Amino acid sequence: MSAKPLTVLARVRAKPGKESEVLRELQSIVGPSRKDDGCLSYDLHQSQTDRVLFMFHENWVSRTHLDQHLSKPDLQATLKRLEPLVAEPPEITFWQQIG
């Protein structure tokens, strides 16, 4: 029996007035991330009630695949560019489907 996929929820809070810049940076990593080895899905959402909030919903074959994704230089560069645009560090939680 193979291991269950890893689900990641990553919440990003833009500084007020920086939503467009944060959106642009986050959108720039969606396409490349979907092509990463082990990526099952990689979707970006924006809150309809609080426009400074963004959420990634990701599914990975394994934690190893996620770790490889997180170590990519292009992703690291985007995270560096986001630092002055976000109100707080991204909140990342890990989930496994149980039903």
C-alpha cells in the first residue's frame, strides 16, 4: 500500500495596499510549481471577505517531493521578494486526508 498524499495549506497575508504585488508574485509560481515532480495539485485562492489573504492548496505525492519543491532557487527568490510585501511570515500547515 502506498503512502497517502500530503496536503499543504499555506496562508499569505499581504500588507494593506500590497495585494496586487503579492498576487503577481504568487501567480508567478503556480505554473512552474504544477510541473514539479510529485505535484498532484497546486492552486492559489484569494479570500472573498479579506482581500489581503491568499491561500495555496497543494497536494504532493510525499514530503520528499514537497521539500524538493521548497528548495528550488526560483521559489526561494520569490519568497525573498515577498518578504517586504507581507504582513507576517506565511502560515503553513500539513494535512492528510482521512475520509
